[in-house]
Amino acid sequence: MDAVQRLLIERECERLIYAYCHLIDHGEAARVADLFAEDGVWASPEATRTGRAAVAKAFQARQANTARMSRHVCSTPLIDVIDDDDASAVTYLTLYRHDGEPGRQISPLDGLPEFVGEYHDLFTRTPDGWRFKSRTFVGAFAQARRTT
């Protein structure tokens, strides 16, 4: 594989990383499943969804939560091309979110993000292009829950 092919693969994978965030943050979370391979896996410490249909169901529920405003700030994706059909990445995530009045234009910022962590991704080339084979959130920091 030459350097240009490697860069093209990296760019396609990077685009998936950013598309995921954009879809969730802009009211189109149900479309996130289209970014996954048919047997793709989405995982967090709370849940694992296996298969595009299960991923779609989970993100349809997120899209239905119109009270939630979020911004997934992804940075420093480190993408490794394994071969012509496989790649991996680690991307930092800073997540800001707030539940409030649906349709608002802005939400309060309490000064802290909800979560800071990493996405650990595996990518695969499919007949439809590059897709997530798996996407796992690994937390590093979480906002303390208030019990008052």
C-alpha cells in the first residue's frame, strides 16, 4: 500500500468519526446505524448493541429525546491502517449535554463536560465503503452526580 492509499483510508475513517458526532448532535441520531457494518458493535460501560438493527434502535431512542442538546467534541484521532480492509483508531471525546426545553437554541454550560474519554474504533471496508466494525467508549472522567 502506498502513502496516498493509506491517507485516503485514514480520511474515510476520520470522516466516520466526525459524521457520528454530527448526526447525534444535530437531531439525526437514527442515521448513526448507517455508519456501522451490518454486524457492527457499539459499546459503552452501560450497554452493548450488536448489529446494525440494534444500533439503529438505540440511536432512534436518542433522536426521540428532543429535550437533550449535546455536542460531542472529538479530537486527536490516531488512526492506524492495518491493511486494505481494516483500520483502527483512538479518538478523544469531550461530551457536553443538557436536558431542557425542546427547541431551544442554547443550553446552560455548568463549566464541566458530562464525560471525557476515548472512542476505541475498528473500521472495515464494506461494499458500501468504510464503516465502523466496532465503536467502544472508554471513560476517563465523568461529572459527579448531585444527590440534592
